[in-house]
Amino acid sequence: MSACERAIAYAQNSGIDECESVFAKRNIITVRITDSRIIEVKQNQEEKIGIRVIRDKKIASAETRDIENYKKIIDHAIDTFRFLSPKPFWRSLPYEDRTNFEVNSTYDKKLKNITSKDASDIAQEMINSSLDKKISSITGSLNIVDEEFHIQNTNGVEESDFATYISGIINADSTLGNIPVSGIGQMSGRTRDMFSPEKIGHEAKSMCIGSINPIDCESGEYSIIFEPYSVGEMLAFVFASNFNLKVFAEKKSCFSERLGNSIAVDEFNLIDDPHAPNGIGSKKIDDEGIPTLTNPLIENGIFKNTFSDSYNAFKESTKSTGNANRPGLPMGRDADSFPISSPHNLRIKRGDTSQDEMIAETKSGILVGRLWYTYAVNPIKGDFSCTARSGIRIIKNGKIVSPAKPARIIHNLPTMLRNIAAIGNDDRNVLQWASLPSITPSIKVEKIRVVPI
């Protein structure tokens, strides 16, 4: 009998109406890079079980890493019922709805069986491809995760999923020139064959060397070409929350009154895509055991849908979109006792414009490779702020003329979506630390105000 089955059986004999049991087992290899060398190789194995119990519409939960101690946490959760108020909107945990499909390229035996030495060799390739006489220091990390995820409830849901993940990042720094500069290379995915450590290092080196001797960009409005890594930053920290059903229903989204209306240029499509091959957030079931669905959030410029788990969907008298997540670090799933609503893979549908074509058609603009400190200033209006600190290039009359010093961008999301001039054909996986997975190309946006720092 599995850990989930034992927990369900015990809970059913304890006078509850419903119970959900989630089990996650994860093997994590982390390689850390400092001062251009590997300083740590760490391998962790962890197991965790989380339970959610419901009685008379009261919902309690608990979790533990001591798997054999499941009876204690169930007893503890049930004991808290006396302190809880019923949730009148609650309907039920999901019912059995067997999935009959698989998502491609989400599990790789090469990653499952990888050793710490193998991981170190990959990290060393990242370092070697970053080396250059103009680079003074290299830092970064490599993370590889092999996991199994099981969920079962008293309504017949019984699902298992097996997954692998790999993600690497390199920061290359240079002290040459008038100020210190840096560059970043990043790649993430689900299989070893689709992961290139050499490309990570090359991108970091190229961005860093191309940033040496930057000049100030004048304050004013520019056409900005955001490369995929910077677009992913905005998707995670500016876009995503506006399509969360809870935020939308509480009228805290800048699009709360716009469902069914145009909010972007016709060519713009934003999709939550849990079925993207090799996507970091791709999965066949969400973390309540509901089959996942591709969900168009913006379709041809029209605000089409929000996303939600069951709990928040029931509050609004609707049903879950299959977006219950129990995110694990650095990637994948955990067995938290209560899920959250979040997208799986925020994907901007690729366009047909190359980055070179975007640059050639730009009279006065900036190319931005990386954003830092991105956050909503006024979420209800959609105002946000971010800082361009790496990979900044000044464009004049269709050509890159110089690297630029850091600059601050203060803008508005609804305005930005209306001013998208081009969508690139260079889409890729993007994953910031402890952030939302995304799949995005470069995008070009007009009339963005930039202030040098």
C-alpha cells in the first residue's frame, strides 16, 4: 500500500467527509559556481506527504517529511476543525477523470540516472564556454531534479506523474572599461539532449563582452526590443497575476473590467500551455489531479480567460481550469498540503519576425537582454517598474551603435500591450529563480519611457 493509500485509509476511518493525500519524492543535484570554478556539488533526496481533510465544509491541512508519521498530521489537522469556520462555497475535491494522453519530452532516463560527476562535467562545460581574457569572473549554478508525484483522494482520483528537469545559469562579469559590466546565459528544459551547456556560457560571454564601455542613454521615449529572458521576467512579475481568477474577481487586476474585450494588438496571443514539449511547467494533471488544458488568456488581442484552482473557482461559482500547483524548489512539484493558483507555462505565441529584422526597422531604440527588480507599482492600474542592467544596446537608424549603462523603465501594462510592434520567432524556455516558467520570443514595444540611472 502506497503512502497516499495509507493516509486516505486512515483519514476515512477518522470521521471526515473528504480527504486528499499528495506525495512527492525528489532527487536534486545542485552545482554551484563561484570565482570561475565549481565550489560545491550537493545531492539531496527528499520525501514529503501533504494532506487536506474536509468535514462539514471546514478545510484543514498538514504536511510532513516524516512519511511514516502521517497518522499524527492527520490527527492534528482534524483537531483544528474546532477552530475553523465552514466554507459555504466549497463543493468537493475533484472526482476521477482519467487522463488518456501524455506530454512529450518531460521525462528523461538520462537525467534520472545522472550522477554528481556527470552534473559537474556539465557545469564545467558551462564555465569553459564562458572563459575569455575579457571576463574577470564567472558565477552560476546547475540544478537537476528527478521526481515522482502521486495524488489520491476519496472521490476516486488516483494519479501519478514522473518528471525530470534541468536548468543552468551563468553570470559573466568584466571589470574592463569605464564601469563593471555583466552578461547572463540561461537554459532550462526537461531532457539532457535538448540542453546545451556550451550555449549558456557563450551567451553570457557574448552579452558581457558586448556591454564593455557602455554610455548613458538619453532620457526619453524609445522603441524597446525585449529579448526572451527579459520578457520572461515581465510575464512572471507583471503579467501573470492579472489573469489569476482570485485577483480578477477582487478587482485587483488591471483587466478586471475587460474580459471579452480587446486589451492588446491583434497579433498578440498569451497562452497557459501545460502541454508544451520540454516546458518546465508541462504536465498532464494539475496538483489536484485534474487533467490540464491549454488555456488561451489573450487570443488575437482579446482577453479570453483567467486561471484558477478548485478552491478559488468555487468561491466564484465556477470550476477549476486545472491550475492547482504545489511548486517545488528549484523546479518541479512539492507536496504542500494546500495548492495555489498559478499558470503552468506562460507562452507568448511566436511571431515571424527575426531579431535582426526588429533592429533594422528601429530608428531610435534599445535592446534589453535582462531586467532586474521588476515589480508592480500600482497593480490595479497596471503600472510597473523595472531596471535594465545587463545586455543593453543602443539602436540608431537600424543598427546597434553602443552598449548602454543601466536604465530604469517605468511603464504601464495595458499601454504596453497596445504598443507591441513586433513579435519574434526566437521563442525559448525562460525560468528565473523561484519564478514562473515561461516560453517566449523577443517582443518589440513602442513609446516606452527610459530614465538613465
